[in-house]
Amino acid sequence: MAECYYLSGQTLVLLSMTIALCVVFQALAVTYSFRRLPGGWVRWAENLLEIGVLLHLLLCAAMLAEVQYNTLRGFLLPSGYGAARQGVFLFVAVLSVFAAIGLEIMWPVAAGVAAAILLPAAERLTGEAYPVLFVVGILFCLMRSIHICLLRRQEMRTQLSVNSVKEAIDELRTGLLFCHPGGEPLLCNRQMEKLLQCCTGAYTQNGEEFFRLLQDGALGPGCEREEMGGQTAIRLPDDTIWIFRRHELLMGRRCCTLLSATDMTDQWNADQALYEQNQELERRGEELRQTIDNLQTACNMEELLRGKGRVHDVLGQRISLLLRALRENKQPDEALLSAFAEGLPRDFWEDEAPSPGRRLELLTDIFNGMGVKVLIRGELPQQEEVALDLADIAAECVTNAVRHGYATQVQLHFFQNDCWRMSSTDNGIPPSGPIKEGGGIREMRRRVERLGGAIKVYYTPRFSIQISVPKGERPV
């Protein structure tokens, strides 16, 4: 340190203040290092290294104080710190190597390099440049101390300590209670404490007794048991649903019990909504089954009525033609009677009926052959269902006119305005009064009402039938 004799007093004071600042920051670094959670040998090597750097700075301060003392006295005494300087350097160098090996990084070795300024050999080798090397080493230690302080504070904020683990589980929505196998509590988070108080009225309780109470004991006011997925759930006064489970944990050679509480409110509400939907589906399914049964019955009835109507139409036409022949004193030949008899079964069970237009043509041809004129004006509706029913009704009108009114001419008029319309008039003998509707007119009325229309029967001045069917969608 003899070369530092030539430094000015202000420079030495400034250098002393810098060393004092280094000592303060390095002392903080040592404090923060030991406040970290204990670890293995690497953590101990880091902590002892910071102590070595602090000893290095204290020794540098003592050496600089010696220089200042001798400067004030004007006399430089021989240095008495040779052995201490070498011992501190060796201590810092060895620990820096251990820390670098344990951390697998090289920057801890820099502390050992900076401590080399303590060696008397470094002072002899550098000569007049030693004060510069001494100042650079002090400034490096200052920056390093500040860096270590910031690094250790960051580690302390992010490390997992007992308090941090407790704070973490206290923030959980799930309730946790760790206890001995006998039930004595070890650790209970804030959520479980609330559940304990709500279910039992106490803040702490034996874990085993608490779990048995949840299964079949007396619960606190407002708490109720519910069944959820084969497990017992607890409904709290705030309508939340919780399920409690018991787990056996093995930690090393010790065994403990964990009671966990999970909030199942959302799942419960979803299950209830699903249950209600299933009930509604079952109800509607039953209604659908009844509707299908009713529809099957209606289809069978409709098929029966259609068959009866077909028998009525076929027989009516045959009988009308025969009566017409008999009234005109015409003797039906055997071939005609045989054709009528043999064709009846085929006509009764014929599945492929002709189109509505073709039915009117056949109707005209049959009755024209027997001397009955069937005059058709207009066209059938474009809707197939309406045209089919109106064609069947037209055949019934002609048959009734010939059979009951002895008509020789029947006029059928099809037209449309606001709805589909059909009228039937004949020159037969009109009835003397209202007639009793038999199978023919009753079947016509049924067909028209099925289409959503109306039928009117007029007796004067001539017997006529007026039918109207609305356009658009057909009623179900």
C-alpha cells in the first residue's frame, strides 16, 4: 500500500466512503443470503462466499485506514496485515470455486479474482499501478454487492417458504385439512375453516370426527345432506353444494389424513337442469307415443272409411246402372250381369286408382253408355288431394242423382275464386223435403270437412249440392 501514500487527502476520503458503502451493501447481501430457505452444500458455499467478500472489504478498509493514518502523521509504518490478506484471499478463492461448480456458472469466480488485490505479491508485481488496481477492485465489489442484494430479494419473493405455502393454499377455493391419523389437525386452509364453522359451529375440530359428522351426524343450522353421484353432498345455507372426501397420504415414514372439500354447485345445477330436461323429454315422449297410437287408430279408421266408401261407390254405380236399365224396361243380358259380378272383387280391392281427371272421364263414359249425360264444366283443382276428393264426391253425386232422383242429366261445375268450389245439379225428381243423410252424403260431408271446407244441399228449385274448399295448407 506504499504507492497509495502519494494519493491526495480528498482521494483517500472519497475512496474510504466508497469502501464504507461497499461494506453496507455487502452486509445486506449477507443478510439476504442467510434469509433464504436452507439448501444443500451449494447454498452454504454461496452464503460463506458472501461472508468472505465482506471480510475482504473490511480488510481493504483497514489497509486504507493505515494509509490515511500514516498520511496524517507523515510517516508510513510497515504493514502488519500480510498473513490476514493471504488468508482472506484463500478463503474467498476456494469458496468461489465451490460455488461456481455447484451452480454450474463461472461468475462466482470473479469474487476470487477481485480478492487477489489483497495479496502482497499483487502489490509488488503491479508497482505504481497498484492504487488503480485497488480502486477498480473496490468499484467491482460495490457493483457486485448491489447486484447480489437485488438478486437475493428476487429469490426471496419467488421462493417457496412455509408462509408462502400457507398463503397459497389459503387462496384456494377448495377446502383442505391435513391431520394426524387420529384426527389432530396439522394444517387447515381458510376455506376449510369457513366450512368447519358453517357445518359444526366451531373453527377447528378433530378431522376424523368432522368427517363422521358429515356422513350421519347433526349438521349446523341451514345445512342439509344431498345425494350426488352416489356420494353425500352438503348443501350450505348459501345454497352452495360441497362434497367432502377423505384421503390417506404417506410422507416418508409418516402417514397423515387429508380431508378435501370441493364446490360442486355448478355441476349440481347442471345435473338438475339435465334431470328436468330428461323429465320433459320423457313427458313429451309419452305424448308422442300416445299421438302415434292415436294416429295409428285414425289411419286404421280412415282406411276403413275409405274401404267402405269405395264399396259404396262401386255398388252405387252398379246398382244405378241396373236400375236405369230396369226402369227403361231393358232386360240386362247375361254377359253384363256376369261382368258386374266378376268385376266387383277387383274393383273393391284395386289399389292403384286412376287419376282424378281419369276418374271423371270413366264416370262420363259409364253413364253415357246407359243414356245418362254427365256434363263437366271447368277443371279440377291443381292440388292432388283436393282434386282426388272432389272426383270421388262427383262420382257420388252422379250415382245418387241417377239412383234416387231418376236423373237423365247431371251437370258438374268446377271453378275457383277465393276458394275451390264445386256444384252438382241434375234434372231428376227433387225430394219433397229435407232428406235423411245416408252413407253417401255423410261420406261426402266427411271428406269436405277433412279438407277444411263446407258442403250445402239445396232442394229447390232443383236438387243441387254446393261445395267450397279453402286454398292453401290443409288442416291436420
